[in-house]
Amino acid sequence: MKHVIIGAGVAGITAARTIKEQDREAEVVVIGDELFLPYKRYLLSEFLSNSIKRDELLFFSIGMLKELGIKLRKGEHVKTIEPLKKLIKLHHNEVMHYDKLLIATGGSPSLGLVLRPYKKHISFYSSLYDTLVLKEKLPEIRKCIVFGNGVSCLDLICMLRNLGKQVTYITKEEQATFALNEYDFEGELHTFLEEKGIEIITEDQIVLIEESDNGYKVETIQQKMLTTDIVFAWDYYKPNIACIEDSAIEKKTGILVNVRLETSEKDIYAAGDCVEIYHPCLKNYWINFGLPNALEQGKIAGKNMLGQNEEYKIQEAIVFNLMGKSLKARWWK
């Protein structure tokens, strides 16, 4: 039986390993759009700050992939999925058939209408490629501006500050907030960050970015004029689901799945940050971000692709370290 997995991130590669560990005879093909071996995205900050070496980022070496019998197609992306014919088409029109398919394409930071014209001036921080580019620039960077939201934004801000950079964080909110459990900071996260030397500009947003002789000039909606060496900015995280646009696979913001991570189409599963799953408390679908969720969903998807009947249990919070504090992040309000 041929199992094809689109996406070589945490969820996809965990599903691939789960399938091969339980059925050595299964054919498993993983299609990744990056040119790197599967890596641990959650360790990028440690790699950037030289706390770990590049090879410590890897999920699997080439040798381990061969030992497990997982075929990895790097630098590929899927254009279309045709569920009735049980095939996918790659970007160069190669056709690949499958018996079971997993979509684990993750999500990416995206820009809204205001920031989109300035994309060439904006740096992102969500992939190994982004990190390698930033690592080269880092010695010349002194001042940084960050505009965004989510715990990944908080990680970026704190990582830059830990590296001794001058950080200005701009938020549309009345204060810095990153979907943390309130009791962790008793509402004092904003003050905590300021005490760490991070400048915070509230109820504002970037409306203009221009190159200057020494970096960039940034203007905000409140007419603040700022200078910086680098600008990190995004408006929201968007599931990477372009490959299903011409298919009948049901979606809202992300791909809709049931508790067995099955999509609306037979023999097609989805897992990770590209997925929306029903939350019984919210009485609505939501994207269950975070490493523990991606790992668990990958395992369950892999088992169910083999014909098992595992159900995913909602994980509402993850634990992480913030500048010496152990915190929990909640993924819904």
C-alpha cells in the first residue's frame, strides 16, 4: 500500500515514521517543499543563537531515512489533488498515485493589504532558510522592529533581545498579549517585557516601510517615524492549503477534519497547522497550533492511515520557556 505525505514538518514526518514502525512493508513517500532534510522548526532560535549546531536540528539523517525506508522528495510542491482518481500532481506536472494520502503542509506568516506592497523590505522568521539568511545578517544588526502576534512572535522578540539587539515591538492591542494563560503573569507580561529592555508601541501598526542609507524608515498609523536595521512583520498565520483549492476537500481557514483526522474525501487525512478540528467547548472549528499537537496528530494520522481507529484529543495549551520563566500558551480565547 502506498502512503503519500505532503509536508515534511513535524506532523508529516511523525506520521511517516509511525507508519514504517508499524508496517515495514508499507511504501511511504514524503514530499517536502524545502530543500533541507526534515528539521525541528521549534529549535530554530537555539540554532540562531548558537546554542545548538545545525545537525542537531535534524529529525532524520539520510541514513535514518534509508533505514526506515522513507522516500523523501525535497524541493517539491503539490499543485493539485484529485481524490476521485487518487492522485496528486507535482509542480512540474508529474503524476503520483496513492492509496492513502496525508496533507501536513503547515502554515506560514502572511501579509495583509497594507503591508503587502512592502514585502521585499520585510524579513520573516518561520523556516530554516529564513534563519540561515538572518544568521548571516545578525552581526550587522543592532536595531529591530517586530510587528506580529502569536507565541512565535514572542519567541522572536525574546530571542533578539537575548542576543543583545535593540527591539521595538509594535502591536495593535492595548498591551502586549500573546494568548498566554492569564495566571502565568497575572496580566504583567507587558511590564515583564519592558523590564527586559523591549520597547513596546501599542494601539498602532506599520503603514509604510522605506529603504534608507542605514537600513529602513518605518512609519506607523499614529505617525511615529522609526529607523531600524531590520523589519519583521506579518498580519496573521495562514494554512498552506493551495494544493486543495481545486478539489472537493472541505475547508474553512484550514482543512476540516474529524477526530480521526479524516478529511471530507475518502482515504485523505490532514494534520498539523493546516488543519481545523472541532472544539466541543468553542462549538466551532479551530486550528490547534503547537509542537505537541503536531506530534500527536502525526502519530494518530499515521495509525489511522494503516486502518486503525485512533481519536485525537484536543490539546489546549503548550508549555515553553520565556527568558527564564516557564509558561503555558493557550491557543484559543
